[in-house]
Amino acid sequence: MTTADVDSERPDTRAAGDFEVFRDGWGIPHLKAVSALALARAQGHNAALDRAWQLETERHRVLGTTAAYLGAEAVDWDRFARRARLADTARRCYDRLAPETAAWVGAYVDGVNAGLAEGAARAPEFAAAGLAPGRWEPWTPLGVWLSTHILFAGFPTKLWREEVARRLGDGRATLFATDGPGTSGSNGWLLTGARTTTGAPVIAGDPHRFIEDPGVYQQIRLACPEFDVVGLAVPGVPGIAHFGHAGGVAWAITNAMADYQDLYREQLRRTADGGVEALGPDGWYAVHAHTETVEVAGGEPETVEIVETDRGPVIIGDVRDEAPGDEVPDAPVISLRYPPRVTGDLGFDVLPALLRARTVADLDTALDGWVEPVNVVLAADTTGATLHRVAGHVPVRPHENRLRVVPAHDPAYAWHEGAEPTPRTEVDPVTGTAVMANERGLAAPLGIEFAPPHRARRIRELLGTPPGSGARGLTGPPWSSADMAAVHTDTRLASSRQLLSLLAWAPDLGPDAERLRDRLLLWDRHMDADSADATLYSRLRADVVHRLAAHPALRPVTGDADPWRSAAYPPLFRPWLAAVPRIGYALETLLTVGLLPYEDRLAIVAASAEAVAATQSESPWGQVHRVSPWQALPGATPEEVWPGLAGDHDCVLSTSSVPGITDLFARGPAARYVWDLARREDSLWVVPFGASGVPGSAHHRDQSELWASGRLAPVTTDWNLLHRTEESTTTMTTTPEPTASAAFTVPALRPAVHEQKVEGFGVVRLVPVDPAADAELLHRWVTEERARFWGMADHTREQVREIYEFVDSLPTHHAYLALRDGVPAALFQTYEPDADPVGECYDVQPGDFGIHLLIAPAEGEGAVKGYTDALLTAFIGYVFSDPAHLRVVVEPDARNEKALARMVRVGFELGPEIRKPEKTARLAFLTRAALGLV
């Protein structure tokens, strides 16, 4: 199916069952259901339809199986996901959920599985990657959350500090401390009612993350008798975790930049019997070890050894093949210790509690159970109450653990019971504001490296300025929700101060460089899209970064004489170990501290000014500062959907280029929001792309222009202004057991007569054919050229339906759809030979049981090697699960050499040819005895 075949905006029809789906003019889903469980199913089903490709990418990331369809470039992540034991940790955490939370998560997963087949049919990426959607497990959403945030605490920065300390000395370990690669930040601010036009609080902000297509946040509304919440959901995860407005209370977060993951330097050795031992405080002891295989599209599979010590899973380094007693040197073998792996708690019990919160007090109580990531939270309610706190689990352990990689065998670096207290503060009563922007503020006791203070200071400055004015006041006049866009899009680059100060004093400049200096000193320091001065500054900055990298004082971390032990670190972590970006992000510090003599700093800036002045370039910033979104598709080329954009990494409009490397940016506002506590309908939001993740949909990219220009879309709350949409051909009814699959008419959720996991292939389920619901699907299959031996090539859809209605009426004949991981893969029919015309053509024996098989044309044998053999394994397993069945009988067309060869390959014995009215067939038989069954 091509994108032209996808009609994602269907007529305004009521969706049947226990939920309804509405859309606003931007295609944003508003889900209404009869209960919280039904709503969770509806949310999962909607995510599967709107974001099928994204969901499956996330599921594979959890499992470490992305290289199987993305190729060799994805192997690094797959190795890490497996070695870090993300899927196993998600399973552990799911098993410890409160029963009601487990039921809620299970209902979401039921909805995902119900919608994935249809969602995949809409998404052309599946065909491009040769991927069929798999089946979600109840624990999969926990894995999605974990894999999305496992790098949020930036533990690879400890590898960088370790190398800096080794090369420059222990006192320089934090020299480059600043917002670095791999970290994710956000802006957020709260105005109390005393500062707003309505007299009620306003919360606004924007999470800064890698810009992905489709976006990492989904605008959504979730409504049932218990709650009605609008917010930004993470596709693949139920509820609304980080940014929500429940009518009476609203909340938002930023990354606290806390340190809550530790790296331990391990000593491992192989024992004589092939086991693995680690050195602990009490000597050598046996540890868990097993191997897994990473399949690689277009390449050879890779074997990964999974080792876990008492500290945690080993993520860097391999086991030495030496016998006990051999000396093990200080090799870079490093384990990761992170809270959910230790405690079995990911904090998911908080998610439904957030939806049910009515007040700030409710929200505060719920957040006491938050685990990961560690966040700074702002919240307010309609009574005027406010909240400003840290939420999350930071383990109690020595300060050194936060700084460096620590020795595993030394008990001094062990974790203690409990967690660090989470700081909180009051909203400033004088200014009526609270700001969070990843700076060293409320969360300072919990971390090591924070973002520079520039964004937080600038937001406070702007909120003290009258809207639309350049004059700064103490508190300024009241603000409205609509005024918040001016804060979102501010482009002043305060971090330029130190470089420009040195430029002002740079000696012996030539005429061109003097003109450049005069021009930049008059520049307003705003990284506006139409500013050529901003481009000149960026080029000056980049040149300074490279000259610093070449300076003798920094050559130990940038030079080739003592190269980084890059082979010791997996490629996944190398962005944290790249010296030039580190220098670029820490430029302000490096131009200030005494690492380089002041004269050297002046000389570097002067030389850079001469070099940049010689280029005489007048390109506007927006011409070179463009977004480069990430897309999980082999060979994908991001579309050019926006004009040049403003901002930079230390602006409030934090479109983060990498100084010294590129003016392009991959990180920026992944969403913007304004929550109005006076009138929720005056709230605003926007995402970089659109509500739909389906290419070709009218709502795939329709918010891009809004996002690029700094505008926001209104949050529609009046159900009368929305239109109902029929999201699929499904109906859903509630079931007594909340974790059970609901009764959909789509095949994925019909009761199965047989279910079998085939290793390396997936889960095969056999469900009865529904002649009316499946007529279109079956007609498409049986009329394909490849199905010519099936004998229905000239049949109409109605004729196919009538045939299977007749089969359905027979007690001796049955038709089933075979589903591979929830996706229709084959038509499987069974019959009793003595009640079928074939019984007149051979000597039927007691225990004979006949089958027919038709492989689906679209997801057929080419998709996976051994596709049909794997299906036959499941079919034969089903037949012989009944001890009364002693022999399987098949009768393929005698001309169908491929089918006959396949039967022989799996153990069938060929029999005689028989003549039937419609064909000449060749009998083949498979006995229980031939398979070693009794």
C-alpha cells in the first residue's frame, strides 16, 4: 500500500464500542471512553494507528533488534540495549507494579496490538524496511520509557571526565563541565495569578530534545468519567507523564540534570569451565553470563556476551579468556548501576495517579513515587496553589561516584539504602515567578554538571519585562497566555559575552578584522534567522574552538600523540568523548579560566578574527542554521520543510548547533506548551511536525510552519467543536478481566485456537476466519497470480465471502487466519478427508487430517528466510496437538513443484497423483511417527 492509498482523515462517523475518537482541526486525537481501562486501550489503539512505525521502532530499541532491519549502523545501540538489560529490567519493573497499574498498562498494550496491523498498512516505512509489526508484551511500555531515558543522566560524561583527569590531571576533571552531547534540556516557567491578566496561574515552556520524525511527543486528550486531561504523551507509553493540564491542575517538567547512574570499573575473568567471575569486596565470585545474537540486515550476525555483576550489567569491555588465578590487568571493563535495575521500580504507578490529580497536593503526593528521569517540576491549580520541586530517585552513595568511574571491588563506593531527599522551594512571592532551565539551581545538591545559567536568567529577565517592551521592570504588568510565545522564541545569546570581550581587546588587528570587531561589538547578540552578524559570530566561534583544540594546553585531549582509547569504548559513547564539541560547549569557561594564559586567549581570538574577516561572507543565520531531524529508516533523507531558523544552544530558543562542528542542529524544542489555569481553552501548544506520524497524512507536517515561526495552536476543549472519526474497522467492548484483550472484530484480538512461538520467527496465532470481515483480505490473497493454484483467480469478493460462509457452516471443515505477531500471514484450512471429495480419491485411514495452506502475498516468503517452513511448524504443531490426529494429508496441485518440494523438506512423504474436478493433485503425508511423536 502506498501513501496515496491511505485515507487517514475518514468521514465523521462514530467509532463503535466503549470509546470514541474525536479530532480537532490539527488532527489531534481527543479520546473519550467509558472507563480508565477502556481509555487506556483507546490510547494504545490510537498510537498504533497514528504512530505505528514509531512504536515498532521503539519496541525494537527495547529488545536490541533494530539492526535486523536498519542495518549495521544500528548494531551499537542493539549491543548496548542488550548488555544494559533494558528489556529484562522492564519485565522486572512490570512484575512489581500495583495490580491496578498492571491492568491499566495491559489495557494500553491490548489497544496497541489491536491497531498495529492497520497502522502498519498505513505506514510506508514498513514496506521500505521489509518489516512486519510484532506483538507488544505487557511490559513493553516500561521498556520504551526506560530506553528513551537511559542516557538522560549522561553517565557517559564520566568516561570523558576519566580521560580528562588522566590527561590533564585530577584537578581538571570538570574543566569542560557544561551542557554536553547526549543531554536533554528544557525551559519552563510559572507565573502566579498576581502576574497574569486572568488572576490565575500560567505554566509554559518547551522540552529540548533531539528532533525526531515523527516527534517524540504526541498532543492528545484523554477523557473518561474519572478525569479529563490534555497534554503531551510519549507514544508507546500510557497516560500523560511530563506535561499535562487536567482542568483543575496543570504541570510541567525539565531535566533536573541529577546524577543517579554510576559506572564501576570491573575485573572479570573466564573460568576453566567457561563461566565468568568478577572481583568483589570479598574476592572473586561467579556472575551471570550468557550470549545473544544480534541479527544485522545486509551483514553477518554478531554475538554479544551479556555479563552482570553485583554492581550491574557490564556495558563496556569483554571478559578475558583466562583461567582462575591468572592476573587480570586494569582493562576498561565497566558496569552500569541504575536505580530501576537495582530496585525493580520504574515509577509507573505514578502515571495513572497524575491523570487523577485534582490539586497541586494530589500531584505532589503522586510525584513522591517518581523514579526516572529525575525532573524539576512546576505545577499550579485553580485555587492558586503552586509547586516547585525535584522528583525522582537519586541513590545515596559517595560523591566520588558522581564524578568518575569507581572501582567495583572497593566497598567504599557501594550504594546505601534509600534515596537522596528531593529538594523543593516556594515560588518567589515578590516576582510571582518560578523558572527551570536545567541550571545549577534547585537540583544542585543532586548533580555535577548543569546547563549554563543563561537561559534561566534570560527567562527571568523577560518575565520582568512588560510584554512587547524592551524596558526591564521589577515584575512587569500582567501576562496573558498569548504573550508566552515571545519568551519561547527569544534569541539573545548571553554566552557570547566572553568571546566578544576578548575580541574587544584583541591586539594588532588588520583593517578587515577591525571592521569585523566593530561590527560584532555593535551586534545586539540575538541569533535571529535574518542576521548576518549572527553567522559571523558563529564562524568566529567555530574558528576559536579549533584554534583552542590545537593549543598545547589542550593537545593532551585533542592530539594524536596520545590517542583516545577509542577502541575501548563502544561507538555509542563516542559523542561524549569527542574533544572538539566538548571545547565548543565549554568555550565560555575555557576563555575565562587560567588554563591558557590571557595573552594566548587574546592571540587566538585575534587570529580567528583575521581568518573570518577574510571570508567576507554575508549569509544570514537562517541560511546555515537548519534542522536535521532523526528518522529511523535506512537511507532516509530528511525533508526540507522549514525556512532557516533562529536561536542557538544557549538561547531560550535553544536550537542547539554544535560549535566548532556544524551550524545545523538536531536538538531543539520538541514541543511548546502554555497551560492556562483560568480557562483551559486558552491554553496553547505546538510540535515540530504534526499529530500524525503517517507520511502523506494531512496532519503529518501541518504544524511545521507554526513551530518554525514561533506560533502555537489553540487547545480545543469543547467537544462540539471536534469531529468524530472512525479510526479503524474495529469494535471494542469491555471485558470482565481488565488485562485481557478486548473483543475486536479485527483478527489480532479474536480468540485463538492455537498459539505457538517459533524461534527466530515470532508468535503464530490461529484465529477463525470471519467471512464478512475478512472477505476483502481473502479476496486480495486468492486472486494474486501467486495463488493461481488455489483456483479462485476469477472470483469476486462476494463469491469469496460466500465460499467461506459455506466452509464456516460445515462441522468437518474450518478456515483460520494465521497471524504472525498479530499480522495476517496466511490462510490455513483443515478438513476431515472422509467428509471431503478428496476422500473418494485415496484410501482414507483412521486419524487422517487434511490441511490447505495459502501464504499471504504481501508479507510472504521473501520477508524472512524460512518464512513458510516456520508457519508449517506452527500448523503441524496445531494439528498434532490433538492425539486423535495421526497423519496430516495435503493435496497440492501436481504442477506446484515449489509446494511439493517444501513438503518433502519438512518431512512429508509423497503419495500418488489424484484427479479432482478442478485439478490434478499430488498427495503427501506426514505421520506423527515421522516427527518422533507418540
